[in-house]
Amino acid sequence: MGVWLAVAFGGALGSVARHGVNHLTRVYLLTTPFPVATVTVNLIGCFAIGFLSGVNPQRIPFFRFYWREFVIVGVLGGFTTFSTFGLDTYTLARAHSSSMAGMNVGVQVVGGLAAVWLGHAAAVMTGLSKA
């Protein structure tokens, strides 16, 4: 039960941090068509998950299971799921093959964009779309 609470609390903090980045971007960059806030959280999240996945928990005793789950799954998961995608792709390239990593990128990016399009089309078809 403890790990679930750690992930939930971390996710809440990550989501609030994500909202903060969105807010700061709107306040200081006004409006721009480029998704600056999304790029910001994705790059920060990717750097953080890359760094933390490389940390040896034996060298930093407090960063054991619960704390790793709290930070990596919870905080970074709430902040951005793109960091997990980055880690998965890196792990595939490093441990398995670059073709599997490339396939992951293709499936995630093309599949994700297709899913967004299909979801939007479903909203339009059901009359629930705001457009």
C-alpha cells in the first residue's frame, strides 16, 4: 500500500509542477504557437529520468525503492510521460537493438498522433467536440 501512496503523492506534485510550467510559460512568453511548455517539461523530465535511472541506489541509501517510485513513477509520471518513453527507447537501444528502439519511436509517435486524431474525430462524430 505504501508504494501506491508514494506514487499517488508524487503524481500529484508532478502534475502541479506541470501546471506551474504551463502558467509561467503563458505569463512570460505570452502566446506562441510552438508548445514551449510541453517541450520544457519533456526535456526536463527526460534529463531527470535519465539521471535518476543511472543513480546507483547503493551509493545513495535514501534513494531506495519507495523514493525511486515516488520520484520516477510519481513525480516524473505526473510531470511528463515523455520521460518514460525516452527511457524506454534508450533502454531498447542500449540493451536490445537500435531497430527495436526505432520501432518504439515510430509506434509511439505515429501511433500517438493517430490516436489523438481518432479521439478528436470521435468527439466530432458524437457531437461532443467544441469545434
